[in-house]
Amino acid sequence: MITKGDLVTRKSYQHDIIFRVKNCDKPLVKLMGEHIRLEADAPLEDLEKVSGDEYHRRKVEVDEQEAFSYRLFKQDYRLLKEKRDSQAESGYATGKDAKYFQIPPRVLHIDGDPLFLKKCIALYEELGIQVHGQYMHEKEMPEQVMGLIEKVQPEIVVLTGHDAYSKAKGSVRELEAYRHSRFFVEAVRNIRQKYPNFDQMVIFAGACQSHFESLIRAGANFASSPSRVNIHAIDPVYVAARVAYTSFMDHINIWEVIRNTISGEKGLGGVETRGLLRIGIPYSEHSEDPS
């Protein structure tokens, strides 16, 4: 018996991806990627439960990918910090012990998967980024995103969840051939109507196999998926983090952003964008939170 919450693979796809069963009360079982942002349907007879040993083996591989991506980001973060330290010493103060304070941007991360959202929030916090996370079905994003932006006042908005391209519904160029891309596109367009400046509000949008070109045309700074491949659950976090830790005086090297991700240039792309981090002087211990 296969029930809601079970971990399964698809026989017809040579067991390539582990999915969580979202529901199985219809002719086709709805599936959500366990580690990637892909949504799919499959007949019950095509599914096979994943054993504990097999799940552990694959999770080790995923954990290694995530650890490598994290190390890449930390290396880049150190380089960015060294640059800020150098600027503070030479441009704002005398002596090598010059201190400065940072005003990082706030991130609003809206996710169509509550488990992925929890994982992403933990990573934001580990990276020291102020974030407000909100679980929301992809279909609701166009209507509700502006209300959340007014409430949270972010400088970076991440719109992600699950998506998939279906060849049976049309060509890769047709937006209607995608499960949720049109909702991401509508949400981005709604944001850009009020925040047209790409350097004032930075937007990441998309999930697995999403219609990259439509998302960019709608006004996303970064989006998935140029080659219609699957993207990893935490990839959007690294994109947002790179923007958050790059000075507003500097343009972001798109390749340096993408190389930190697990999906790479086939899964993610974007347009020229400035960073959003601001530094100030002098640093004052009296300004620290007494709590």
C-alpha cells in the first residue's frame, strides 16, 4: 500500500528521483520532489516505495552536494568581507582596527512547500540573513504577494515552490504547458508594477523546469530554469544570500552567484543587478541591542 507521505520513485523514469506522496485519492498520484522543486503525477502502478537503506544512500549524496555549495558560498562571503574591511580601513577610518556596522537587506521568502520552506529558513539563519518565511500555494501568490510585501517591507523577494513542464500540454515556449510558471510570472509582474526599479526590489522566481524567459520578461532579476532542468530545494537561498552580502556599490557577477548553487547555469540565470548591503561608520557599542 502506498499512502500520503510515503517516499517513492517512478519505475518509468528508472527510479531517478525520490518523491513524497502528496495525495493518492485520484487516478493519478500527486508527487512532490523530496530534494528538488519538482511536482509530478504518476499512476499508482508506476510507483515503488523507497527502502530505508536506499533513502539514506541518496541523502548522503544530497548532503555532500549541499555541503559543497555551502563551502563555496562561505569562500565568497569571506572575499566580500575582506573587501568591505579594506574599504572601511582606507576610505572611512584610520588604522587597521576600524570598525563599521552593516545594514543588510530583509528577505521575504514565499514557498509552495512547507518542508522546503523550513529547510530554507534554517539556512538563511545559518548565513545570518534576516528573513520572513511564508508558506503559500503557488496559485495564491499573485493575489497575496503585495499584501505580504507591504507588511514585511523586504528588499529581496523569493517566489518558489514546485513546478514542472508537460510536453503533452504544449511546447517549451508555451506558458500553459507549465504547472505553476504562470503564477510565478503573474506575481512578479504585480510586484514590478509598484517596484519597477530592479535594484530597489530584487526578485528571484521559479522552481523546477520553470519558464525562465517569461519570468525574466515579467521582471525577475533571477529565475529558473534556462534549460528546463530540476533545481535543488535550497538554490534560491544562495541567490538571495549573494545579493544580501554584496555592497550596493557593486554589480553582482551572475556567474559567481550561479556557481554557488547545486543546479548551475542550466538551472538558474539572471540579469545584471546591484547588491543591497550597506555599511556605515562609526561603529558604536552603545547601538547594540541591550537584550
